Amino acid sequence: MPDLETLIHRRVAEARDGTNPSVIARVRSGWVVAGDRQVVLGYCLLLPDPVVPDLNALATDERARFLLDMAAIGDVLLEVTGARRINYEILGNSEPALHAHLFPRYDSEPEGLRRGPIWSYDWSTAPPFDRTSHAELITAVARRLATRGVVAPLSLQRH
């Protein structure tokens, strides 16, 4: 499989190079990044590093680490955003590389959308992620991840 076959591969390569503006933090299993479209405030993804095709391609310890990091990111998003819950999705159909979506869900969402899947939203009208306007959120998430000991040691921050 070529190194930059999927968007996930490209985004991880950019994170390693320090050129991915959506990076929030490096965790032991990969990279926490903000979603390109903030369909709900705080939408993030966990991208594994190294990239693998799917969860089942990871060894047991690596799989556990990815899932523990994913849950810890969810805990932090709950604290930082005040959301009611976090929806977690691992799909991989259109981008066949492991990545997890984390969606904070809010009581303030419109009734017809709040109770359904996030994919019911019109993503084309969602605000794009902007590092400046979302600075407070990403700083808070990064700090809370560090406080919880989820952030990777400096030796793993960049390759």
C-alpha cells in the first residue's frame, strides 16, 4: 500500500511534518485532529500513527491503546464542551484506513437532528474548522489530554 494512498495517510504525514493545521495533540496511538467541518462544535478525529487499514489490523495492545485514547478524548470533549454525550464512529468505507470520529452531541441541537445520526446534518453549511476562531477549544482539549496523561511523550511528537 503506497504511503499516501488515502486522505488519512496524507493527514498523518502532514501531522508528522507539522503542516496539518487541524492537529490538536499527539497521543500514544496517533493524532487528535479537529474535523474539517465543525458540524457540531468540538468534532474531532483520532488518526492512528502508523496508519493501518482497520481496527482489526492492530495487535491487541495497539488496539487497546487506540480505543483507550479514543475514550479519553471523548471524556475530555465532554468536559470542555459541556455536551450531553459523545458519539463515536469508526467507518472506513470511503477512506479505507482506520480513523475514529468523535461527535459531541448537545441538548441545544434541533430536535429532528439531535435524535438522529450526525450524518443527517447538511455538512455543506457547517462552519469550517478555523484554528484562530477555535483556539480556545483546541487549547482546552490539548491541556486536558496532557493533564490526563494521554498526550504522547515528546519522543513521539514528530518523526
